Amino acid sequence: MGPDTDAGRVAVLVGLLFGLAGMGSAAVAVTMPEIAADLDLTTGGVSWVLTLYALMLAVATAVYGRVADLAGIRLPFLVGVGLMTAGAVLGGLAPTYEVLLGARVLQGLGASAVPVLGMAIVTAKYDGRVRALALGRVAGMAAAVGALGPLAGGLVADLLDWRAVVVLPALGLLVVPALWRAVPTRGTGARLDVLGAILVAGTAAGLVLLLQSPSSGVVVAIAGVVLLGLGVPAVAARVRRRPEGFLPHTVIREPVVVRSALAASAVPAAWFALLIAVPAVLALRGWSPLEVGLALVPSAFTGLLGPRLAGPMLARLGPNRSLAVAGVTAGAALALAALGAAAGSATVLVCAVVLVTFAFGLGQPALMAAVSGAVPVDVRGVALGIAMLVFLVGGGIGSAIVGGFGEVFGLDRSLLLLAVFPLAGTLGLVGSIRAERSARSARGPDGQDPDVRLGDGR
């Protein structure tokens, strides 16, 4: 089996697992009214089924990245998929609301391992053009399966019930045997900075809670402010005291990591915003969850075809310009969705989701390529974890703006407001794009090394 064929097989499996983890939010979202009716919940109460899942996805990502640096990818990968499966099954069997929330925490805690460790498998196993194409396939497959989440949720709920939808991510356990030989096992053997991990997780939790508070109430806002207010100085002090700890100084001082992560986070912000806004607008027109899922099928095809463009674009343009293209596309998708929401046009809304699906398929592998090439190998896992943490928190920003501001100003205006986010992130990449272009010109067209090119951009 050639390297391209092997990389393609591994990429498809990682992308499938990534997409199944994403169904924990996308598929469950369309069953929220059914959950509320079955467990006698208000809209605010049932919203925690998604909020807690998203919170765990964000705060635990960097932890898995650092553990992978120390112990190798295989053990934390197996633990993560195992927790995701256990949480999904427990959620499907949950007799009470409280048990369901606990199961969602467990499920999100496990699912958070999939994005960073899945990408780490690809970046550790392949280099150069093969890596770029594989990363594009991962994101494309993940976007396609994730885009099918609403359709799968509506169809399974129609045939069975919401509990079967909650269990869907447990199918990810079936992917592990096929990936097992491709998962690296070696780590540095160093000790984990447990206190540093707790402080980073608590601070991230505070930020996510604060972003969710517009639709969750004052108590959540206060908890977010307290965690964030105490966490930021505590994390800063910890980094000064242990520069090689959980949050290595060599990672957070690297401008490529910071700029790339902030710019890329606008893409999931747009994705989550449309995941909320599009079903809401169509529901007002009397569409059922299954009909909404069917309407989003074109975006699934975009996710499948995207790697044919995303992989070559990443190899040709490099990570910074690819991130810029993804950001501009995400901004255009939000502006288009705002027009669709104002007019109540299903066609315009579907086109917006297609655009943001392409942006996701290009933006995430570009982020991984930029970060992987910008830091030393021994901290690559934690750098990817930190980048993915920022990336996933971007989804919280999108959902908070649409969920919170949408109730006051309307969905169309909230989507326009959010469109500023990807455009600002793109402007922040101007310096990196210029540096990358200068480096390419200096090397010349005949001396370009794709792997070095992906890592450049300082």
C-alpha cells in the first residue's frame, strides 16, 4: 500500500470518527423539543444538554494534547473514545434529567479527545504533500458526517426516539480497531503538570460559561466571570513559575500559534451559529426536524467534495493564506445567512451552510498545519490541543451571539454582527501572509519543500 493510499484510508477513518463525535451536538440539536417534552423541561433547562457537551469539548481538548505528548497518542485516544461511547450509551438510557446531564458531561469529555488526537495521528505519521492532502480529507469527511447530523437525528428520532439519537456517537468505537495500528504509542515519559491543567481547564470553562450566559441566566454569567477572573492571573503565574509545564512558554509565545488559532476560531463560530439559526428560521416556517435535515444534505456533499479543493489549496497556498480564504468564506456565509434569515429564504440559508462547510474543511487542516510546523516536536501535541481549544471556543462565541443577541436584535442582525469576527481574524493574518510569501520567493519555485512551506509563516 502506497503512502497516498494509506494516508487516505487513515484520513477517512479519523474524519469519520471526528464526524461521529460532532453528532453529539448536530444530531441531538434537532431532538431538543422531544427531550424537553419527555423529561418535562423548559427550553432553558433542555439547552444544558448541548451547553455541557460543548463546555467539555472546549476545556478538555488541551489536556488530551498534553497527555499525548507525555504518554503517546494511543492510550489517551482509547480512553477518549471509550468515555465518549460510555457517555452516549448512558445518555440514551438516562432515567432522569440529572443522569442525562452527567452522561453528556462524560460524553463531551471523551469526544474532546477526537479532534486533537485524530489530527495528531495524521501529522505524526505523514509529512509534506501527503500530510496536506490527508488533513484536507480528514476535515472534509468530518464536515460531511457532521453535516449529516441533523438529517440523521431527525430520521432516527422519527423511526425510534431521542434516546437513540443520543447514542449515535457510540458507533465511533467501531472505528478504533481499524485505526489501531496507525496510532503512535511513544511519548516523552515526562510528568503531567496537573495543577496547570486544572487552571487552564477552569479558565476555559469560565470563558465558555460567560459566552453561554446570554441565554442561560445571571448565575451562569457570575460563575463565568469568577472562573475567568481568578483563572487568568493564576494561569499567568503558573506559566512564569513552570515555563515547561502544562502550558509551555515556547508554545504560547509563538505568534503563529496565537494568530492562526484566533483566525481559525471564526470558522466554527460561523458553523455553530448557522447550526442554530438555520433550523430556527425554518422551524418558524413549519419545517419538521427531518425536513431541516434533508435541506442540509447539500452541505454534506460539499464536505465530501471539499478535500479535492482543500488539500491542493493548502499545499499550494500554505496555511496562512488558506486560513484567510476560510475566514473570508465564513464571513460571506454569515452575511448570506443574514439575508436568508431576514427574507425567510430556505435556498439562501442552505447556500450559506454550503459555504461555511467549505470554510470548515479548509480552515481546520490549515490551522493544524500551521501549528504543527511552528513548534518543536516535543510540544506539538499540547500546541495542537491549545489551538483546538481556541478553535472550539469559537463555536461558543457563535452560539452565544446568535442565541443571546438574536433574541434582542433578531437572528439576521446577530449573524451580521458575527460576520465581523472572521474578517477581523483574516486581517490579523496579514503579517504572516507577507512573511510566508517572502520566504517562498526566497526559496524559488524549484526548491520548495511542502512540509517546510506548511510550517512557515512567522
